[in-house]
Amino acid sequence: MNRLSVTWVSQQVSQQVAQALLPALFFLHLIPSFAQDPRQIIEEAQRRGRVTSQRYEGVLEVFSAANKVSKKSWTTDRLGSFGNSKAIIRFTAPAEVKGVALLVVNHPDRASDQWMWTPAIGRDRRIALQDRGTRFFGTDFSFEDLEERDVNQYDYRLTGEEPIDGAPCWRIEARPRQTKTSQYTFARIWVRKDNYVSAQYENFIQDQPVRRLHQTDIQNVQGIWTPRTLEMTDLRRKSRTILRLEKLEYNIPMQDEAFTVQALRQ
Amino acid sequence: MKSSALCLLFCLSLTAQFTQRGYLETTAIAYPETAPNDSSHAAGESLFRYEAFYKLTNFRFAGAVDARTDTHLETERTLDLSWWDRTRQRPAFTIRRLSVTYTRGKFTFEAGKQFIRWGKADVLNPTDRFAPRDFVNVIDTDFLGITAARLTYGTPSDSIDLVCAPRLTPSRVPLLNQRWAILPPGVPIHELDPALPGAPQYGARWNHIGAIAEYSFSFYNGFDNLPLYRAELRADLQRYYPQMRMYGADAAMPLGPVTFKTEAAYFTSTNPQADEYALYVLQLERQAGEWSFVGGYAGQVVTSHGNSLAFSPQRGFTRSFVAHAGYTIDTNRSLALEAIIRQNGNGILLKPEYTQSFGQHWRITAALAAIRGQPPDFIGQYHQNSHGILTVRYSF
């Protein structure tokens, strides 16, 4: 679920809003009663966040342990949802890394494939699975945090209820079924009961929490409840990165061929 | 009609994307020792690079220009704008890139001046045949763009690259009156105009991404972009670029905690003056936390010896252990160390580097290139060229 953690780009970041129609309200009213199954909660969260595409400009502030701040920004295009999605992240600032890009191709049954393009050397490089615990270009997101996985790649357990930012949440533990493919042993997810947005993720290695993603500023964008501010804290380094999503759009036309290694080089 | 045209323009403007980037960089280099053909202890150079990209539906236009100057005439003092990049000195103004790319479905076609990089290894790329370099400073190089047409067919698991370049862009070699050219003592050398081939080069590469490994096979037919020398009269040297055919392969495979990469190529030539040889690289790479590490061995096997004098850094750096380590101190500071150590111990290059960024635009890099070894060795022959480097860059 760790990966789900930064499904931020998609999953958590995108939750479908309840329609104002009576039948829908009826079903929404019913959901909490049967959604005590943690897997169903996650499935419902994913269902609400399902979109055909997404685009946003990310503004990042990276705070070091000594509280020094550096600013970065990127644009993200994403086609599809969850286990079958593809995304390209391109840095637009600082000027030094402008043009650096990452292609993430998610798979429903295994870890994603990732390639990074560095224009200064004119080379694309595949990010090996064992290297995905590394921080992504000086942010507190790791390469693994940038992928998203299908609900079937995890086992879930409901461990309680706990409010986050005053909103009642289910607390769910998610363990990857193929432990070798993740740097994390398990993750805790807090899913809001009112809109099924994931309010917080905590990723563990063994029993130690190592990264926490806190999602706030939840807004309804084109019918999708979306956290517009994501704060990732590296609990070991004591550094954090705040990502704000700007110019966010869903379901805009995108072509499949824009998400290939050839397109990454452009 | 007019309204249709306006409508079309409006639609095009909605789908167009323009991006640009660039930098102005000034570098100071200090040499503690003089060289037999170069008495200077300090040199400086400045480079302005601007790149722009414009995307319009399925078309993408890319352009880049360089403007540069320096204190030691490594750069021409004329205002000519160079396209072919075949001049002896670095041109003051160069079109670094100017190409148009058309994408339709699984096909991508790019024509014009562009960069084509093949291979997977990091320490040396024997299969990177369409990537000539500027070797005016042998250990601090930059790639030169080539004029070519490139057709790529790509699926998620396979890609096929077909490349045709109508003219060779040679690598730029060290200037004879400067320290990176090692000349026999006491013999005045005069360099004649080079004999540059006029025939085209072409190549193909198939890359496959499998479940446990990614690998590719490549073929190149054309000319070596690094020269051989022939002596005309006594001390008149002329560069020429022998015919070359390459059969290459490369692969990358995750192995537990590390990634194993290998790349190999076998080179033949119809020119009897040229060697026939194989180059190969075996390397391991790992990133963990703030550390990155690449280490490996670059080897060479000569199957047939020619008898011409050659300048080939690519071959000169083989039969060596090569390593690169990087450490990110924080978001603004990083350290790196590059090492090339000949297996016989006759040449060593160590290059520690410290980089610090300031704000969104400024970066300073301080580096030291320490070269030790014996004169007959390719690295060792530059033992008087150890130097310190300070670079200030403003990026935008």
C-alpha cells in the first residue's frame, strides 16, 4: 500500500464525489454499513477516483532537517487509473533540472517499470527495482512512492478507526503480497469515511515508520474529491516535502503513444 | 474561409506547447604543471547554451545553439555559425540541434541535427556509434550533434531504431599546440587538412525489455568518428577516418541488490591500416539512500593490428577498472568521485567533485582532476595535466 501511498498522483488524489441524485445518495448511505471490509473500502476509494486521465502542475517545497527550503516544480500527465496507468513527470524547475523526466508504467500484477530521462547526458535509464527506495531527485518521495498498484497486490486488515484533521477515518493496514518487490514491509492508511479520500499514509520498514504522507486541502475537482496538498515526511531524515497540485484537470484527451520511452526523450 | 483559418490557428495554439531552457557557464581551470607544448597555468572558457522545443499536434521541433569563447584559442574567433561541426577548433557559434520529430502510433521519425545515444553502460559505450564527442579536453568531453534521419518503431517491450546519417561528424581532437595533444619531443608537427569521408553511415538497433533483463543488438556501417593519422612527408600529419563496421550488443539485468550491465562491440574495417578489435564493459550499479555507485571493468581484445597512429580515447580508457560514486549531502549539495585505474597500474585518473546550488538558478562546481602514470600509457601520458576546475553556472 506504500505504493498506494503515492498513488497520490492518482488514487488518493482522486476520489469520486457523490452524485446529487437520490439513487446515488441511497447507495452512498449504504456504503459505510458494508464497507467495514477493508478491501471493499480500498476498492470503493479507487472506484471513486477512477479517471481516464489527469494533468497537473506540482509545486514542491523540500524542507531539510535543518529547515532549509528548496523549491522545485514538475508537470504530471497520467493516462488510466491504478494498476493499468502510465504517468510522465517532467521537472520544470529549478532550471538546473528542467527537462528531467520520469516515465512510470504501472502493471496490475507486478511492480511498475520506470525510466528516467536526463537531457544533460541524452540518456534514458531504467530504474531498477532494488533502487526504488532512493529519493526522487532530492524530494522525500522515493521512486517507489511514484508508482501505483492495483488493489489485488495487497492484503488488507482493518485495525481501527481514528480521526485525521478532525475527520473520522478507517485505519487500514496493507501488506504487499510479494514482499520482495517493495522497500516497505507494510503501510497504514487512514481513509476518510465521508468521501473515501485517503487522509494519511504511514509506510513501515519492519516495525519502524519511515515515511508519512499527509493529504489535506481536499477539494472537489470535476467530481473527484482530491487532496490538493500532499506532505511527505521522511521520518528517518526528518525532512519533508510539500507538494501542491495546481492547474489540476481530469479526463482530458491524451494519447497512449505519449507514454513511451521514445516520448520520454522528447 | 478567413474564419476557418482563424479557427484553425486558434485550435493549433491550444494544442501547441513551447518550452525552453539553457545556461551560461564560466569555467576556470588551473594547471600546476606546464606541458612541453603548452606553458600556460590557467585557462578560462565560457559557454552559453540555449534550447527550445515546440510541440504541435504530432510534430515536435527542437532547436539548440551554443555560443562560446575562451582564453586559449580552443574556440574560433570568427562569427561563422557552424552546422556540420567539422572545424579544428570549437566554433564560436554552433547549431547544436535543429530537428523535427513526427510521431504516429508506434512510429517516431526525427530528421535534422540531433543526438542519438545507444548503449546501456555508464562507464564506456562501445555501441554508441552515432555520438561523436569534443575531445579538446580529453577528460572533460561534450557530445556533438549529428545530422541524421532516425525512424523508431516502439512497443512497450520492443523498439527498433533505424538511423541514416548522410555525412560523418568527426569527434573533435586535441589541438596540437595545446597540452592535451602529446607530441614527440623536438619534432615540429604540421597538421594538414583532414581527409573527411563523404559517404553516409547507417545503423540499426533492436531493444527488448523482458521480464528479467533488457537487452539490445546493434549494427553500424560507416566510419570511425575518431581519426587515424598518416604522415605526409616527414612531419606533416593528416587525419583520416577509416571505414568501420560494428556488431554490438548490450544488456541490463537486476541481480539481487545490484544491477548488472554489460555492453560489447566488435569492430571491423576494410581499411588495412585500421585495427580490428572488440571492446566490452562489465559493470555493477547500485543506489542506496543518498549513495549511488557504478563500478566495472572496460576491456579490449585486438584481433588484427593495423599500422596507423590513432587517437582513440574510447580504446585508451579500456583495460581499466572504472568507478563512479555519488553522494547527495542535501537538496543543494552533492559529492562525486570518478576513477579510472589501468589494470597494469600505468595510468590513474581520479576526479573528485563538489557541487552546490544556490536558489533556483545558480550552481558552483569545484573539481580536481588528478592524473598519474607513465608516458606510454594513454592516461599516463597526460600526467602533467592534472588540474583544478571551478565552474559557475546560471541556468534558466
